[in-house]
Amino acid sequence: MVTATAFVFFLSIIVICYVYLGYPMVIWVLARVRNRSVKKGDIEPNVSILISAHNEEESIQATIENKLALDYPRKRLEIIVVSDGSTDRTEEIVERYAVSGVKLIRQNPRAGKTSALNLAVPEAKGDILVFSDANSIWADDALRQMVRNFADPAVGYVTGRMIYTSADGNAIGDGCTAYMRYENFLRFLETRAGSVVGVDGGIDGIRKNIYVPMRPDQLPDFVLPLAVLSQGKRVVYEPAAILREQALQGAEDEYRMRVRVTLRSFWAICDMRHLLSLRKHKLPALQLWSHKVLRYMCFVFLIGAYLSNLLLWAEAGLYSTVFIIQNAFYGMAGAFPLMARMRFRPKLFALSYYFVLINAASAHAFFKFLRREKLVVWQPRKG
């Protein structure tokens, strides 16, 4: 007879394994069975690059020059920077590039990135809208690689490949790199199966005629792709459209960023909950439940697995073995900060530390969500 404690233990272990191992296997099979290739073409539509910036005087010049130097016909490229209540030299720097056709829009008072995009879209002349962060540096051919996907009329949204860079190989840099490799692998498979269900926001494009204005508190990196799916268009991943971005160097900064993104993702899931119906939406619903809902809620099952295992460990066999493994894993995570201060950073310890960090951030964000907290503006991400 299976006790309630044993039931919680096995359920928790099964869900954790499904989230991180089972779902990738499921989507791998679906990608091979469905194999929905994108009909790419060498097209050059009119493109508007939209950049939201708040107090980005340290990075906005490099970002603008990067976009002006892209391998794309200049007459078909428009660059719009929305200054979101900047109080530093951001606007002054952007205005220097007016002679190069860069357009500055001021948003006062500060209202956040989503409001900035809503403000810029009506002013944009391009058939394709491409979003860049104020510190995003793209590969020379990134834009060209991205727009090739829009030759396929079924494609409504394209996201590129983010690569985090870290100068000193710290835990956060290593964790970001491993996390993005895992995410990009899933996006590659999801594209082959049909569509991806989440993007990063630093290198993304959408057809202007299907852009849906969002509330200021909504997360464009999540709500907008789901809105495109709701319109029957595909959201696809283009690995050749490369963005390089500096990883955060401090655990506290990374933790705050993860809490912010996850909190806004919980609200996005709530707003787009109609897509969670497996009966109506099938594959997109499966992806949302697996890749997003259960991933963000995995902290519940991690806690359940540990506490139930604590009550069962004396029964030896499987329970004691798993309990030893769990304690070793969390022990590595707990020991890593001390080891890092001694400049000793084993990869497995770093990854366990980052895993615990992002799941703790999810738990923190969930309790903020339960308190109905929302976030519209925040301090820019700093590498």
C-alpha cells in the first residue's frame, strides 16, 4: 500500500524528471514526426528596429552603431529609440545619430518597456518590427537571417539566438550559458514541431500587421508570441540570428532579474490562460504546461520531493539513495559561494547553485503573484 507521503514523493520526482528530461524527449519525438520546416527566402522587406532605453548612456551608442552596421540595405532599415523617461545622457547620444536617420521618441513620464513599444509601433514604417534591448549587440548578418523566415506566410514571429558572455567564468555566467543552451535546444525542437512558446526579447521580429498593443504591465517577450499563436501564425526560432549579451556578474542581480521575469510570466500565463486548454489547443497547450507552467512551478515539487524523502529516508533502499543524492546536490549548491570566493569553481557545483537560484526566484515570484503584485518598470539589466 502506497502511503500519502510516498505518493507525494513519487509524484514530485516524476514531475521534476518530466519538466527537465521528459518534455525535451517528448518534443524531440514530435519534432521528428511533424518536422515542420520553415520556407525561408532571400527577401529584404522594410524593417523597423525598435529599442526601448532608460538611462542607457553606457551602452546605447554601441547598440546604435551595431544596428547601423548590420548587413542589410540601409534604405530599407529604420531605427527608432524610445527614451523611457531617461535622466542621463541617453537622449543626447541618440540625437547625434539623427543625421544617420535614427529617430528618437521621448516617453515621459517613465512607463516601462511595454508602453514604449506601444508608443513606437504606430510611428514605425517597416512591414517587419524587430525588437532590441538597449545593450544588445547582434551579429552582422543577424537581421538578414531573421527576416528570411518571413518569406514563409505561416510565420508571424521570429526569435533569435541569445548567447551570454562572461569574462571570468563565474557561477552566474556559467549558469546563464548552460541555461540558454538548454533553452535554445528546446526552441529548436519546438520550431520543428510547430512553434516556440517563449522568447527573450533582445532579438525578435513580428509582422507589423499582427502586432497587438499590450497593457503596460504585460511581458512582451511572452504575451506577444502567444498573441501571434492565437492568430494562427507560427512563432519560430532562428539560431543563425545571433545576439551576444553580457551575463550578470552578481547572484543578487541575477536573482532579482529572474524574480521580475517570472512574476511577469505568471501574469502573462494568467492573461493568456485560454491557450492552456489541451482540448482546444493541443500542442501549444502541452508546450505551455510543460515548458512554462510546470517549469515555473517546479519549486513546489522540489520542496515536496525533499520533505517527503526526509520522512521516508529511514526505510532504506530507493528512498535513502535518493535522499543522499538530493542532499549532495543541495550541498554542492550551498558550498559553491564559499568555493567561488577561493577561486575554485567546479562546473557541477556552479550548475547546482544556478539551478537552486532560479527555482528560488520562481518561488519568490509566485508569492508576489499570489499577493497580486505587478511590475511595470525596473532598473535596466547590467552585465
